[in-house]
Amino acid sequence: MKTLSALTYNKRKRLQKRQRLAKVLVFLSAWCLIIILAVSQGSIARGENQSLQTVVVSGGDTLWTLAQEHAPADQDLRSYIARIRELNHLSHPVIYPGQILELP
């Protein structure tokens, strides 16, 4: 049979364990949130979270004409074309009718 002091001591120990567990969980949650925010901010800065537009190449289209039609007004067309080639893994600037391209 346990005494009252032993029961009180055990209850206090269980409470301390729960408090430590809660502190650890809060710390880990905060740490995960910081990491997620840092990673998402980095991808936004690199432009990875921008939505991509899919186009089907028509006869007579070139990367230059597609860039003129779809590039933001303040962006250099050469860098936009380089981004198109990178996104679509194009080793050369020639595109063909019916080809599907993703545009940033």
C-alpha cells in the first residue's frame, strides 16, 4: 500500500514529464515551421512557385515569338527564352509544330 506522499510524488513526476513533453513538442513544431518557411521563401525567390503555362507550338512559332507573346514586360527576352529551354530540357533552340512547351 502506497502512502499519500508517495502518490503525490508520483503524480508530480507524471505532471513534470507531460510538461517536458509539451515543451519539446512546441519547440519541434516551431523549428519545423521555421524550416518550412525558409524553404518556401527560397523557392519563391528562385521563381519555383510561379504557375507554368502550357502551349502547343504552331507552325511558324519560334522561341523568340513565344517569348514576345508570353514574357512579362519588364523581363529580357533572352533570359525568358533561356528559362523556357531550361524548363523543357531543350538542348537547342529549334521547336516543332505540335510540340508541347511549358512557359514560366
